[in-house]
Amino acid sequence: MVDWVRQTSELPALSGRLARRDEQVAPLPALDAADEDLVRRLDETGVASRRVDMDGAAHDEIATAVRWLATHDTARSVSYLPNAPESLYRWGLDEQNLDIAERHIQRPVRYVGLEVKVERAREPHPSQQARHWHLDAEDRRMLKIIVYLNDVDSGCGPFQHLSLPTSEDTRRRLRCRPGITFLDDEAIAGVAPRSDWHHVTGTAGTAVYADTGRLVHRLMRPTDRDRYSVTFVYTSDRPYVLYSRFMPPRSFVEAMAAESTPRQRRALPEPSWQRNRKVKSASTPSSPQASNRSAS
């Protein structure tokens, strides 16, 4: 159903209506020179990267999260932090990140949420879909900010993607359905030369800004060292689908809203989208926050 909605939206008549709808929204935010350059690269290629600073409480939460992930569920090829750290969640809600997302998506945005995880250097379970080539289903244009929490080289599971033109060609030729089709290397090699397989490496603190609804992408399998990362997810205010696994419980989001600006409150998930359940207590590294896991 989601795939049908996406395909329908790309028909010439409807895509024109969507473009006109996008032109009718309020003026998009102004950016400083560095953010303007970032969005330009993101618009042109579907991906951009740079270093980001996470100081103070967010830095402490990262250190605690990495220690927790390093010692829990170590038999698994991937493990997720069960609680959403408050300062990291607020970093994703920062006005600067909302401005970047809004300029790229070209509409008012929703900050869906985040996940913190470790990808381990071992043979993945067959169900580990994120390590197969795919498109995300959430929206026609979307943004994920993937922040590496340790140094990531080609042996540490970097984000890998095809170029934007090759992604579009691959989607058409292999009938790649967002959120449904997961392709192996052999299938991709049949339509895209390996010279067009790109990956993003960087030191701890490198942020990968990617439109994962337009780029055919995957997480490379770590072979040398485990990879720790946090991913922040943004869509338009009218997404095709959202996955509750990225969203903290309603009580957590309501607490964030009480201390947020009107613009930030508008970007938070609708109450009807959120899981209405108790917050997990406490044997996890963050103070009473949300349980949050993901399969991708």
C-alpha cells in the first residue's frame, strides 16, 4: 500500500500538484553559509557529511550509551539502546537541524525520533535487512542524520549508497519498492558498476546527512571493528508511513513538548502516531526515557 501511494505520487499529473502544494507553504528558513552549502550538496547528490559537535550532557550520554551497548546483547550482530537519551533527543529537535531538514524536504517537517545502536563485526543474521540495498519508505523526500560515535573506516560498517541518478535507474530497472525490496550485491552489480558504490567514512562525530527515500543504500557489514551510531529521522508533515520504533512513548514526547518552542512542538510526532505505554525503568543508561529499537 505504501509503495502504491509513493508510485501514484510520482505520476506526472499528481507530482505537479504536489510541487504546487510545496510552493504554497510558508517561506522556507534562511540558513548560514555552511548549512546552505550542506543543503545544496544534499539536494544535488542525496548525501552530504560534516563533523558535528555534541557537548555537555549529550557527550556524556553518548559515552554512557557506548559503554552500555558494548556490554549488553553481545551475541547479537546488532543491538539497540532501549531508552532514548534526553539530550540526544533534544539535539535532533534543535532548530538548526529542523531548518536543514525543512530546506531539503521543502515542507514543514516532523522529527520522528532517533535510535542508538551498535553494529558488530560478525556475520549478520539473515533478517538483517539494513545490510541489503534498499530505499526507505517513509516519504517522497526525507532526511536521516547518521552520527558516527566512533571512528568509521571501510572495515567498520560505513553508510554505503549509489549515486542519485544510479539509484533512480536501479529503482526502475529492478522495481525496487521502498521498504519492501532488499537487494544483494549480485543484483546491484547487474545494474550499477562497483565504481558507483560510494561509502562515507569519518572520525567520531562525523554526521552523514542522507535522503534515504531517494538513495539506494545500505549499511556495510563491519569486518574489523564494531560501529556505534545514532540516527535522527525527519519527514515532511505528511509522510506516507512512520515506524513507531523510532518514536519514544507519548509521555516522553509530551515532556519534551512542555519545554520546546512552538516550532519545535509542531515538529514532534502526532499523539496518535506514538506508542501509549509506560516508559521503561531503569536498568538502562538513561534516566527514565523511552524504549526505542529498530530493525533497520
